[in-house]
Amino acid sequence: MKAVTEPETLSELIADCAHIPRTLRADDVPLPRVQAPPWQVDEACHAQVAELDAYV
């Protein structure tokens, strides 16, 4: 019995991915394109980082 281990390097991960059968890959399946709402900084978000320079 062969134990399955997590890849420890990027090279091992790439090698593992190369063994995925073509039928299981989503190369030909288009990704859904959803427009995210625009992001704006509100007062609460700004307050969280206002003193960051002094903290760091």
C-alpha cells in the first residue's frame, strides 16, 4: 500500500498536477464572469488602519 502525502515543494505539486487525467481538467470549461460590486473604504475600515504606521 502506498501512502499519499502532500507535496513538499512546488516542483512536487506541479508533477502531481501533471498526472491529473485530461477528462478531469476544466481547461475547456469557461469560468463564470461575475462583476463584483465596487469596493469603497468606509470610516470603519479606515479606522482599523489609521494608526498602522505607529503600530509597525
